[in-house]
Amino acid sequence: LITLRDQEAGASEWNIENGREADGILGFYNGGTKMVINSSGNVGIGTTGPLTLLHLEQSATGVSGPRIYLENTGVAAVNSATDISFGNSPAFSPTVYSGRIQSIMTNATNLASDMALSVYNGTANVEGIRIKSDGNVGIGTTGPNSKLDVSGALNVTSNAAFGSYLHI
């Protein structure tokens, strides 16, 4: 047991313990379990029984549940990005990924940003979908000029209904 205590009266106390919940669990406690690392190396935040490499759990009412917040605290610059990258093989790296979700700053003054979804097509990383800060969505284009802008062939295999008109 390691206890970290602030010397001020009434201050918080943190305990770091091995085996409090079960054998092989390293836990961090402050008036309840805050984080554990189990014998498999799984990390649990808000849970004492993490089921995956990272398991977040929060008991919330209303519409807010667990959140992950990524922040770039550097100087705001156009084309700066924060992303989540996925690699499905050891061949992938932070620059060659199997998939990526990215927030890209498009205006350093008002901090407007686009969202982009990219995938690896077998030879290169390719952006497939972009949602602009104005709400326009592009498939196959990084600069959609309409609510839906598709660059390439469009295939509809079922009925299509249009509330106004279709301009081709």
C-alpha cells in the first residue's frame, strides 16, 4: 500500500494498492475505485473489472455517458488536426493506418473544424468522407459544396424519394 496525502487539513488522500479487489490487480483509490490495471494488463476507469485493453464505465443519467476528450493545446493553426487512428496489423503505424477519424481545423480565428473519415485502400491512406463545419457532407471529396456532395458514381439499389427536385 502506498498512500499519497496532502499535508493540508481535510485534503484528499490517494491509495495505490496491489490486490485490494482481487489478486493481480493494481488499483488507484480515492474514496472509491478510480482506476485499476488487472493481471491481463487491461485498464479500467470507473470499473474494477475491465473487459478490454481500455474499459471506461460511468453511471450517468440523461444523455451524457462516458466521454474521451482529445485536445491539441498547441497554437491554433489551419490544417492542424486531432485524430483517432486504427491499425489492424503490425504493418500499420501512426502515418500508415487502417482507419482514422480526424478533426481538422479550417479557421484559426473562429476555430471552425471539419471531421474526416479515412481508410487504407491497400496502397495509401485515403479520405473517404468529410463533414464540413457548415454541415455539408462530402463522399470522395474534401470540399463539399452542397448538403451532400458525391464525387464519383452513385448507385441507388432501392427507391429514392425527393421532397423537392433532383438536379442531374
